[in-house]
Amino acid sequence: MEIQKMRSGAAPCSVGEDELAQINRLSKRELCAEEVYTFAVRLCDNEVDRDGERFGEAALHALGRLFVGKSGIFDHNWSAEGQTARIYRTEICREEGVLTAAGDGYCYLKGYAYMLRSEKNADLIAEIDAGIKKEVSVGCAVARSVCSVCGAAAGTCEHVKGRRYGGKLCYTELCEPTDAYEWSFVAVPAQRQAGVMKRFGGGQSLKAFVEQTRDEAMLRELCALEGEAEMGRRYLAALRKEVSRLALLCDEGAQEDVFGGITQKLDEGELLEMKRLYEKRLGALLPVSVQLGAREGAREKDAQEAFLV
Ligand SMILES: [Zn+2]
């Protein structure tokens, strides 16, 4: 799964001996301090973002290793000449006393990048020095994404992102980064929403496509469809639960976990058909039991009531 995220800011920093040694491990030829310009960027963090997703701290550490040596590009607002900068070192930084929406300590992945001090890069360097704010977009791949509440693969359970379950916020945790492709500076988009782009399985997702168009009406329509899809998933989850419940009532031999697994594989039509059959069977069973209860006294009747609950 490919992920693209944005974070703001770049800040110039000075080049010490250690820094230079690390840069020279990556550069084609030995560079001296006067030749290089270095700056720091906030690549990504562990905050739950507006898509209800976040990287865990372990994932940030893994990304830190993957980003070393990766080149960053600058959008056309800055340059048509394809200047690049390269990350030579990363670190995890903490902001004391700041908590994420998930309730743990906030931390972010900081990347240190260098570029050559050339005529071509002069304007760019001046802009970073001036603190002109640009966002940094990163692209990476993760092996898994899971629900923060139950740990199931994202999108397969009934938990809804943004809601709380027993005090626990539901979000998607992006796990096990496998590759970091790129990082780039882009102009801050007018619509924040348009800034995030995700591509799944190599191809482009519908959502990423719509976000790229920055078409308000299309985004609204997609949002509505997503809401409806979520409702559909909740309905199916409830239906599965109900069919399992009916099966257990009808058949004492049925095992709850086995049956739960079976219902996961059935589609809506099959579930409705099973529900109908079980209800019919239960309907045939119940009147007989009730008659027995009435005839044989209060004890059976109590049992029957407990059964109905
Ligand atoms: Zn879940």
C-alpha cells in the first residue's frame, strides 16, 4: 500500500564536521562545508491525520532508516530546473508535554537534507533561509494498516474512524514501512484536503484521483459515498452477528467462533436467506416450548423467558 503524507516546514541548519562526513558518504565527490547548504524537514509524525490515519512510533523509526539517501524534489513553483536535495540523516524528535489524539506522546521524524550551493539553487536557498513556508510531502509503502481498536486489517471491521470505543479512539495505524520513495516540497494547497494523496497497490485509487482534481463537488460526493459505504459495512456486521445469534439459538451444537467465521464469508443475500431459515425454525420451536412452560409450571417458564432475552 502506498502512502503519501504532508508536513510543513523546512529550517536551515549549519554544517559541522560530523554532518559533512555523513554527507560525503552519500555524495559523488568529496564536498567541503562551503559547498553545501543543509536544512531540516519534518517528514512525518505519529499524529492522527485528517484521514484518521497515523504512523506508529516503530514505523517512524523504520521510515527514518528508509529515507536516508533519498532525494527530494521541488515543485514547479520553486523551480523548473529540477533541483534536488538529499537526506543524509534522520532522527525521531519528541515534543515534551504534547499528546497525540490517540493519547500518547507526540513525536516526529526529522530529516536533515543537503544541496549544493550553486547559482541554480540560490533562490531556493534564499527562500528556505527566509522561512517561506512550504509543505513537505512524503511517499512511502507500508505492508499493513490496521484498526487501532481491534487490530483487524483496516476496513474489515465495524469500528468507525474518529469514534471512541471504551475511551479508545479509532484510527488506522500504518505499520511496517517497506519503502520510502520520495519527499518533495510543494506549495501549500488552498484546500488542505487536496494536499494528501494516496495510491494503493501501485495503481491510483479513486480517492486519490478525486483529491487531485480538487473539485469540491466531486470531493463532497465521494465523502457522501464513503459515509454510505461505512453504513453498509455496519449493516453487514450487524447482520452477521444476528445470523450467528440465531444459529446458536437453533442449534446447541453450533460453536460461536466457528459460526462467526462462516458468516464472514457470506454475502448479504446468503445471510438474509439464512436469517429467514433460522427465524422460521425458531418460530417452529418456540410455541412448543411455551406450551410446555405453561403446562409444566413456573420453572420452565422462567427458563423460557431467560431464553427469549
Ligand atoms: Zn476494529
